[in-house]
Amino acid sequence: MNILLVDDSKVMRNIQKKALAALGDVTFAEAGDGVEALAVIAQNPGGFSLMLVDWNMPNMNGLQLISTIRETDKKTLLIMVTTEAEKERVLEALRAGANNYMIKPFTPDALVEKVRGTLAKLRAA
Amino acid sequence: MSTTVTKAQIDARLIMPFVNSTRNVLQTMLGLATTIDRPRIKSVPAPEYDYSAIIGFSGQIVGVVVVSFRRETAIKMVNAFAGDEVEPDSSDFSDAIGELANMIAGAAKKDLGGVASISVPTVILGKGHIVARPSDIPCMVIPCKTEAGEFAVEISIKQA
């Protein structure tokens, strides 16, 4: 599984990597904001199985990134991972095309469960 | 529309979300229990800390929230957060401090009673710094204690 981690905090990306190593055969790519993420996506024609996307980032935020991705890609799993916890924000992200939503702070187990749950929902659909 | 906010309203409405978010973030991400001391009004902009992370609020809640640490506490907390030793004063170090403040402010935001956005964090590294705040908003200090040491969450926010 090839996962793209998009967060302006390198420490947070490392925490996510360590947690998601529990999934098994996983490789990671990283980006510090939405602009960088689009460049990484363009450089990976094979695509990603999953992207974890932070909301508040410089240059291009996570909501803008998800909207841009969904203009051409309806399939890649996108999970918003953010401190934005208001119901309206969650709905906004889901309407923009996020498949699921993870609120910070989170334990490593909770993140892994969220990813597994999202993958399982996709398989069941 | 601005409303006059009394000290009592600040204490009741704006402090508890940050008390709860601080405890939750430190327990969940660092495995640290946090004891909260009595909040107080900050009367002078005294330089007390070595590192500060500043988060701006805009929208229906405006102002700034500052999370400040002494060096020894910051080192212990950053290492606990990262799960590894992080070089003090490096970019990864300031990134970690900023992300902790981001989560404390972000987790509190939903319980503040208004729609607001928070800025990406700005981190100041340096002993003896003073953070200037909006002059029309009282600054409430929440003193926090953990096994890693003491730190403070300072709140200068109001409903717009």
C-alpha cells in the first residue's frame, strides 16, 4: 500500500508513519502542504492507495487540496486528519470529497483503526 | 457585533475548553497527565519562558493563544511527542512545539461558542522573549504541571 501523508508538521507525519507501519506492507510519501502534495502526486503516476490530509497548512490547505484532487480523481481514499472538530467542518470536508475524518489528538491505535475501517468500507461498497 | 465581555464570562466560557484540550492532547499524544493550577489574569508581559508557540484566532472568536515552555520542559515534552530525541532549537523541535499548540488550540476551538479559524503556529525560540498581545483583550494564564515540568497556556481571546 502506498500512502501519501500531507501535513505541515514533520513530527506529525513521523507519528503517522510509525502508527501506520502496523498495517504491514506500506510505503510512504510526504508533503508539507497542498502545493507540494500536488507535485508529489504528479511525480507518482502509479498513484496512492490512501492520502492522509491535514486541514490547516500554508500555501494550500487540506480542504482546497481535496477539492482539487477530486476534480480528476474520484477513487483515491482521502482521510482528513485535523484539529477542526466542528460538525460543520466535518461535513465541509466530506462534501469536498474526503472519505473519512480523523480528529487530532489521536492515539496510534485509533489512527490505524480509522484507516482499516475506511479501507473495509471501500471493499464492502 | 462586539459585546463587552466581563472577567466572569471569560473565566466561564473560554478557560474550560483550553483546560480540557490541554489535558486531552498531553495525555493522548505524550502520555502525560496534566495538573491545572488556578488561572489568573496576566498583569505584566513578563518574560518567563524560553519557547512560545502562538496561534491566532479569527472569525467569531478573535485574539491569540500562546503556549509557553521552559527549555528543560520543552525538551522532555518534544521528545515524548516525537517518540525520539529531537535536537533542541532545530526546525523539527520548533515544528513539534508548534504542533502541540496547534492541537491544544484546535481542540478547544469547537467548544468556544462561535465559528472561528486558527492560524498555522508561529514559534519563538529564545530566552527572555515577550509576546505582545491585543491590548483590548485581557490575557488569562492557565498554569499547567506535568511530570515533564511546568508550562503555560495563555489566552487572549474574545467573541468578535
